[in-house]
Amino acid sequence: MSFDSTYTKELPLVESKTSFSEIDNVIAAPMESKPGKTWFLLLALSVTMLLFGAVCLGLTFWFGIGLWGNNQPVGWAFDITNFVFWIGIGHAGTLISAILFLLRQRWRTAIARFAEAMTIFAVMTAGIFPLIHVGRPWLAGYLLPYPNQNNVWPNFYSPLMWDVFAVSTYLTVSFVFWYIGLVPDFATLRDRTKAGIKKALFTILSLGWRNSNRHWQHYERTYLILAGLSTPLVLSVHTIVSFDFAVSVIPGWHTTIFPPYFVAGAVFSGFGMVSTVLIFVRKVFHMEHIITVNHLEKMNKILLATGSIVGYAYAMEFFIAWYSGNPFEMFVFINRAFGPYAWAYWTMISCNVIFPQLFWFKKIRRAIPVTLVIVILVNVGMWFERFVIIVTSLHRDFLPSSWGMFVPTLYDTGILIGSFGLFFTLVLLFARTLPVISIAEIKAVVPGAQPTHKHHTNGQH
Amino acid sequence: MAIKIKEFINRLKEYNTTWKTEPRSGQLHSISVLFDTPDQIIEAAKATANAGYKKFDVFTPYPVHGMDEAMKMKESKIGWIALLAGITGAITALLMIGWMGGIDYKNIIGGKPFFALPGSIPITFELTVLFSALVTTAAMVALFNKLPWTSNPLHETPFMKSVTSDKFGLVIEAADKHFDERNVENFLGQLHGHSIEKVYYPIPDVGKTKTPVFDLKFMGVIAVTAILTAIASYAVLNKVLYTQPFNWMWEQPRLNPQAQSNFFGDGFGMRMPVEGTVARGFIPYEYKGMPDSVIKLLANPLALTEEVIQRGKVKFDIFCSPCHGYYGQGDGRLKGQFPNPPTLHSEKVRNWQDGNIYNVITNGQNVMPAYDKSVAREDRWAIIHYIRVLQRSQNAKDTDLEGK
């Protein structure tokens, strides 16, 4: 937060000169008022989805994963697709809160808190899938290297083991980063609240924060360090997720382009999801002057950039398949584009590569309804990307005798719907219980919030 | 006793109320002043630092640029904590992987060395980040900022409520060396601030009980939580985890030997082989129902060695001795539960060829059942060698005592 804004000329980050107490009121409003009908309707919808998924999952626990459409040769299907999809969604939060912080992109302030929360919820959702994929998730504790009765240590050279460490570290560090950002806001809320359980909770959660500058000093440095740690962390997580595929020897997976390709795809899908949610949030909670069209436009630019990187990766995969001269590799890619799952492939290409190109036009970048349609398409496209990578690479094995098709069952679809239900339920609860925008940080970027330093610069503000 | 507890509870209630009452009755903690703009607070901080005060602090709703310099604060050293914790994390990860995979449980994986550095890098990196992030955060909260501390005298004052919202505050603590109540008030008055207020320590009037930990309600909640946690842990670990669907593969949908099964009409779980089934390596017995004169041509394929005789003895003792007795005299241990067989030392049996005995063991005779299913073919021949030894021992001639 401590950086000088004099060297760039930016559009105002908060529209009009908003007073500090007004910021408090706007951001605390959803927490201090009774939710409206829209909120309850949305919550009912997402909880229904969640319960549907929970029933499908319960039946899966009872009868086993034979209820799913997974088969030989398609041993990884919806479960791993969903895992990679949700982990990818989580990447936008850390990108916004850490990388954009290090890059001094102050516009991140308005959207960082929400994006960080979405990161945590998305990683929680993602974490379910590898666990249920193993069939007996109650034995997942054996993944951790603790001295157990088996007298066996896990294999540290397996990408699946790397996944365990990467995802759990990512969840922990994201949570700490998020919580540390919330502490000053809890202090503000504590002092706004008169009495009762709410007051007690805010008192505990604020850790007795006093907004003291002697504290801010260490706080800001810690925030910077956490941002510095999270940046390589977020890159490592999706790199390691891509290792699950790249380290194997399956044609279509065994490629060196996977780590950067996955990271770009993760950022792309994450921004798609953040945009989707924020477009509703700013409208429902009347925060249009804090989450402005300028913010959405900037996010659209990132979507355009990452979408193009993803498009480049798709093209490069095909080129390498041809250039390698490996007949299996060539077959997999021709099969991808023209085989029985061609519909999925072309859905992916149109949603991820073609439609985001519309963001080259400023009018479209700033048109909120069009943006909403495109970002939803990006979500769809990125889910299909993981589906295409997993299923089309597996379903036609080396020998034609081992060819098969994957058809999702009701339970596959139900658990996918349930994962959206879980995510949106958590998002909706978060929007009503915690400050969705960082109060302290947004105050710091309001026009006139920083001293003019009359004595050493003639700077503008 | 009951009155004492009631009194105790009342005192605790008082404790809770006096803590929040205003005006506070304790010693002076500090004097505070509020400002409206960041420019004013920067100037005020500079002035206070220049006036030589050390124990003063500035409170702002967000970090204000240039405040650290204005307050003449030294740079935060927390970066060193992050570095040390990160190095610790990396070393921990490498030692863990090296010891677990390279020393304690050596396992060949893909022909790699027991400890392979490239494969260890992802986990090493993750643990570096994890240690560094957690330790740095914990150090920031607890070590550098001395938090959590919710009973600081500044809490629950109008001053605190202003600086967590829209005002900028400055506080000079009474603990400062140069603190003098009147001087500080005058000094703060010159800073163009407003709402100069004295902050006092609240004195909790709790009688003889000093600590709210002994609050009955609090202790009750702790006790109930502990009991519920214990019950829940016991139920989950010992009961819930061993019911469906938590499957430990102890019970599987299969037929166990000797078990009942409703699947088959006869109610047995075990099945007989299909009629005419021949086991691998099995040679059918060709002499069934043939006259003794033919059977006696069947010769013992085993050589007469001590090893074979020992094997024959083991098998004889297991399968034959219950009826025939350990020495084949027809004095089995069944004590009339089953008719005793005749002795094996009769003229008839002694004159039998090996083939004839083999035929009886294999197919049975009179009430004796067939042993072809329970005694392996070679073992039957070994038993015959042993029976010959028994016959010789029971019918020894005097000449046998003469040495060769």
C-alpha cells in the first residue's frame, strides 16, 4: 500500500470524492441490513444445487465410484476436470492480491478482497475432488508424511504428492493473506458495532487492532512479504497441477508447454469468474462508484491477454504434435479436433479464443451486459478445456482394442452442479458477513487520502 | 456454600460492567488528539517527534505515506524473520525427504536414486513458502505488534472509534520520560487538532477474584465443550468410521469358505467342481474296481529313504493313527465312537503288495472311507513305506538282532 502514485496518471480509482465514513457505511451496509429477496432467492438456488451435489456424493460414498461414468480407458474424467477447473478459478484471487500488488496496480484495491475470498472458496471446492476421486476419501490422511501404523512414507517424487503439498500450502497461505487483510477492517467493524455477539466476534477477530502506525509499519511489510511469497506460490500451484499430466507419458499430456499454458489458463478462468460475480455484486450492493466500469475494463484487458496466450498454447500444441513426428501425438490432436469429442474441442476454442477477441474494442470492454456474456462463456470454455485435455487424451489408447467413450452419469453431473452450489453458497454468505471490499485499502486510494508532501515534492493528487 | 457461589457470580458480573463504565477511575494512560486530514497528522507527528517524545503513537484509518519518516521510526526488521523461516522450511523439507525416502524407507521408484534433488524441489519450494508465510505473519502479530491484546486502554474510547473510521489521531503516553500532564496538553493544543482527551486505565473492581477465567459460565462452557468433543471424537473414531459407507475392505461381497450362501439352491457357499473336472497335473487312478491280482502290480514309486519314511510317519500319525493306532494295531483313540479296524500286522496285510494297500487307502474298504481327496498321492506311498516299517518292527525275528 505504500507507494507513490505520482509517476502514473490513472483514472480515479473511486468515482467522485467519497468521504471515509461513507466508505464505511457502503461497505458495511450488506452486513448491517437485512438481506433482500434477491439474496434469499440466490441462496435458495445455490443451496439447492449444493444439496443435490451432496446427495450424489453421499450415494457415491455408499455405493462407490462405480456410479460415475469413469471407465477403462477413461480413468480420469469429471472429478479431475472439476479439480483443475476450480483450482484455476482460485488463481485470479492471488494474482489480483499479490501480483497486481507488486506491480503497483492500485485499481486492484476494489476487487482484491472479493477475489481473495473466491480463491479460498474455489480451492476448498477443488480440494474435494482429488479426495473423492480416490474412492475412499476417509483414508486420505495417509497422503501426509506422518509416522503411521503402516511404517511407510509417501513417495515424494510423485506429482500427486507434490499436488498435496502445493494445494494445501496454497489454501493456507491464501487464507492467511486474506485474514491479515481483514484484520484492520474487523477493527473498524468492531468500533461501529454497539454490543452483542457480533461485537465480541469482531473484537476477537480484530486481535485488538488499533490502527497504530507502529503496527501499520510491520503490517505493511508483512503484507509485502506475503505478496512476494504468494506470487511464485500461485505460479507453482498450477505448474504442479500441470505436472500431474505433463510428467506422465500419455500423448496429449506429455508436453513441456503445460506449466505456462496451465497458469495462463488458470488466470484466464479466474478472471472470468471474478468478473461474473463482481458484475452482480456491484449492482446488488450499490457499489458502482467503488467497483467502477474502469475496473471491469481493466479485467477485460487481462482476459484478452490471457485468452490470447491460451489460444497460442492451443496452436503450439498442434504445431509440436506435427513437428515432433510422433504418430501417437499427431493422432491424439487430430482426434481431439475431428474425433467423437470434436464438439467439446470447438466449444473450448470458440469460448476461450474467439469470443474474448471482441475485447479489442473499447466499446465492448466497457459494455457490461456484453462483458457478462463473454465472461460466462470463458467459464464454460475453460471447463471444457480441462475436459478436452483429460478425456480426449485418454479415450483412444494406443491400441484400438482399448478405445472407449466417456459418458457422464447423473452422479457426475450432480457433483459438478453441487460444486457450483458450494462455491456460490460460500460467496453469498461471505457477501453478507464480511466486508467485500477492503475498507482500509480503499480509503488509502480515495482522492486526497495521502499527504501532499508539500515540503519535498510539488506532486499532484 | 450456595451463598458464596452467588456472591462470586455477582462479583464477576460487576467485573464485566465496571470494565466498561465511564468515566474510568484508573491512572492516566495517555492524552489523545484528533486531526481531520493526512497533511495535518504528518505535521503533528513530525512536531511530536521533534519535541523529543518517544512513547507516542499515530493512529490512522489506513497507512499514511511518509508517516514512518515523520515519526522517525526505524525500518521494520520483519524481513529477516521471513528469510530465516524460509530457509528453515527449505532445510526441513530436504531433511524430511532425504531421511524418509533415502534412509528410513528406501524404495526404488522409477530407477531414481533414493534421494533425488530435482524431484524434491516442488515440495521444498512449497514448504519454504509455507514456513515463511506462517512464521512471518505470526511474528508480525505476536512478536512485533504484541497482539492479540483487546484490553488496551485506548479500546472502547471515542478516540479509537474515530481513528478506525475517518479521523487521524495522535497519542502521547504517560509512560514517556518527558511526560508532564500540563505540558503535553499545551503542546497538543498547539497542533491545530481537536478533541483533546485524557485516556485513563479502567480499574476492574472484582473484589478478591482477579481472573475471569473462574467465571462459572465460562468454565461450564469449557467443560461442556470438552465433554462434547470427547464424545464426538470417540464416536467418530471408534463407531462412525466402522459403519457403512466407511469401508475398510474387511467386509466384501464375496463367498467365504464354509460360509452359507442363499445364492445357490443347496445353501452352501462352497461349490463342488463340475462333474468330470480334472485338476491340473492330476493323473486319474486307473485301478479302481480291479481285482487284487491286477492291483498288486502297482509298484511304489518312492525310493525307500529315511526322508520318505519320516514323511510317511507324519502323515500316518495325522490321518491313519486315530483309528489304526500309532503302531497300526487297530487300537485307535476313538474309544468306540467308530468301529476299530483290524490290525495292520495280520498275515493278510503283511502279505499284501504295496499296490493293494494303496488301493485301500485310495478307495476305502468296508467302513473305512476313501482318502484320495485328503492325502496326496506321494504321501500315500510314503505312508505305505512307513506301514512296512511298522510291520517289520512289530514282527521282528531274533535274527534281526544280529548285527550285519
